[in-house]
Amino acid sequence: MLSLRRKDLVCRQAVELVTAYLEDALSRRDRRRFESHLRECPNCSAYLEQIKMTIELTGAIEPEGLGPEARVDLIDLYRRWRGE
Ligand SMILES: [Zn+2]
């Protein structure tokens, strides 16, 4: 379901995978791609840290805590960082 056909992740894909990554729901291949993207991309690394902080504050990855609305907010935040 989350398999990506492209060789390299672009930021938009990485953002979409953050939650699955933290839930350990990625395939090994996608996880590797995600992690290699993070190494090259300070923006996505910062974004992941932000999500981790959110999770620490809420205690867990919960549907209510990181639901679609929260995710949209974070993606908006991320876009502002990127200057989009
Ligand atoms: Zn990125």
C-alpha cells in the first residue's frame, strides 16, 4: 500500500510517510528510502523531530492526536518552512 515506485523520495512523499515510519508500518525498502532522504534533507529531519515532539507531548501516536487535521496543520507548517 505504501510502496513507492520512484527510486528516491521527494519531500512530499517523505512527509506522507512520517506517521507510518513512526508506527513502524513501512516496508523495509520504504523505511530505507525514508531514512536516506532524512540524511540528505534537513527540512524533513526537522519535520520528523517536530512530529516526535508532538508524540511525546500527546503520549502516543493516536488517531485523535495525529488525525487528518493535525497532519494537515503539520504539512502546512512544513510548507511554510520550505517557502512554498
Ligand atoms: Zn525532504
